[in-house]
Amino acid sequence: MSVNSKSVIDPVDQQKTLKKHPFVLHTRIVNSVGGGPEKTILNSPRYLRDLGYDSACLYLYPENDTGIQVIQKRAISAGAEIILMVDGTGIKKDSVRELVELCRRRNVAIWHAHDFKTNVLGLLVRRRFPMKLVTTAHGWCITGWKSWLYATAGRICLPFYDATIAVSRELYVDACRWALGSKKVHHIENAIDVEYYSRSLSVREARGKVAEALDVLEPGPGEFLVVSLGRMAKEKAYHDLIAAVSTLAERHVNVRVWVGGVGPLETELKDLVRAASLQDRFLFLGNIEDSRSFLQAADLFVLSSVTEGLPNVLLEAMALEVPIVSTNVGGIPRLVENLESGLLVKPNCPEQLADAIQSMVDDEAMRCSMVAKARLRIQNDYCFRRRMSDVANVYDRCLEAWLPNE
């Protein structure tokens, strides 16, 4: 394991600050450009400063994975210090030793894990360095025996953690079961910066901006643009979206789809599109750096996942006044009121997905009504500043009068 720390904070000021405030180390294993949790993790430090905590984001990533460069850029944009460590498979003694030294050097008060492996690493590091342990359950993504094994190992850690944060009611119930009670489990849903995610472009302006940046053609006159944004992985069920668009093509519904994201199934999904003769309707655009413009270009945002916690991208689309069609998994039914702020369908049901998309295409008045209600829902209940205040309260309870090595 090698260490490479990138900081946007002046080192002298940082050392002064460390003497004043407890230090939180956010920890995360990542492949490629990461996913939704990165938005929460990288935006946390600048809010925590005002709440009496200093923090950094530790990312462990595979050697030669160039996706980490995208996460570095996001960290700089968010004003967050990022610490990078090359990490292989499994858990090695040398890796744990380096993490112990890092925690000792930075005088870490709270290790905040964000995935299964960093749950395990936190317990191993605490055996040699005293600190409080907090973890966030962003979602139990179980799509095979390997992910089941990792998930089980991570959840077995919960009784030994000082606090667990669950981003949806379903995750809260599950976490309480694994943590052997609710005393140390806190239900704090994801949230976004509602000012940052406010519509600033018309649909036409956003399409022009995206088309120019990505060197693609804009949808033609009369074409209804559906967008989706997420990792090309099994749990996102993009094969269902492809099947739904195939059904819409048979019905002569004039939709075009832009999909943003990268992942292990990218080649397989492109093959599915070709097999269904949908190349003129389906466009894969890779990693999207400007998600705000991408979402604002849409007539409709679609999420076809079979499992989720509470996806940040759905919050963003709603805040940007983009109509929503989504599967009713995880915490989504608590966020989206079916037939009021969006349309919800069952997972693994391409026919229902096609029907919902067609309903949105056919009813402009319904779309306008839904986006107004969705935006209001985000403004009232999903403010990031309020969320971080709740997280800081969890830290406060964990620390109480205790500070390490003071």
C-alpha cells in the first residue's frame, strides 16, 4: 500500500486546526470513478468545519485505476482533502500497519467507514489506535456470492461500531438487526445542496451544452429525451431499461436515451442495444463530469435499479425539476410519492417501465405538476446542511468528553 495525500488546505493552518477540533477520517474503497456515495463523502468536510470537526477523505483504490483521478478532481472542487492509498485484494498486515500510522499521525478521533471493507479495517486499526468508529450504510448491494460474502463481513462489524448511519428506513431496520438493537443506529437520509442543484438552464440550452462537451448530436425535433445516470453494474438493471425502450420502439413512441456512467457491464449492455437494433435510440456517454447540465437536458429521468439505499442522483434530478420514473426499491417510495412527484414501478418489470415512460411522454401537464411538487419536497426535507448537522450530532454523542491522545 502506498500513500499519496492531496490537500486543498494549507498545511500550517491545518496543524493549527487539528489542535482545536476532533478529526474525522472518512474511509472508502473505490473502483473506477466511484458512485453516489462520493457526492456525500466529498461534500462533507466543508460542512463539518462549521460544525466543529476537521476531516479528510481516505480513498483506497486498485493500482493503475485511472478513475481515481476523477475523484481527485471532485475533491478539489468540493474543497475536501483527499488521501489516496493503493490497495489490493484482501486485507494485509502491512496495509493495516500503514493505516494505524496514518491515524496516529493525524490524531484521528473518528473513523467513518463507508463500505464493507473499511468496516473491517476500522476494527483492525482500533486494536492499535484508540478512536471512535462510525459507519454509513449506503446500501447492501448483493448481486452474487462474492458481494454476499463482503456484505456479511461488513454487517458483522456493526455491533462493535459506536454508531451506524442508515440512509433509508429499510437500511435502518436491517442495520438494527445486525447491530443487535437500535441504540447505536441512526436514520439519516441522503441530501443535497439545494441551491447548487437549482435549474439554471433551459432544456434546449442544456442539450446544446452537453452535445458540444461530449461531441454528440442533440435529439431531433419531436424526440423525447430520457436520461439515466449510474454505474454500469448488475444492480442498476440497465437491461430492463433497454427492454423497455425496445417495447416503446415497437409502439412507435419517439424516445431517445442518453445513459451516463461507466462500469463492468458497459460492453455487455452495448451488445444488448445492438442486438435489439436500438443504436439510433440508445447512446452511452461514459463518465459525466457535469451532471447538472446532463440532467437539465432531459425530458425525463429514469432509474431502473433492483436495489438502492436512497440514490443521490434521484434527489438531484428532482431538485433540478426533471420528471421522474423510478423503481420502488429501497428508500425511494419515501422520497417519491407515486402519481404525485413521480411515477414508481416494480423492479424487474420492463413492461411497467415502458408504460410509465409512455405515460410521461403523453402527458405534459402531469410532468409539469410533478416537477413542482418534487422540487418542493427536496427543498423542505433533503437539505445537505441539515443532514450534516445530524451527522455531527452523532459524532458528538460518540465522543462525549473523550478525545484520543489529548
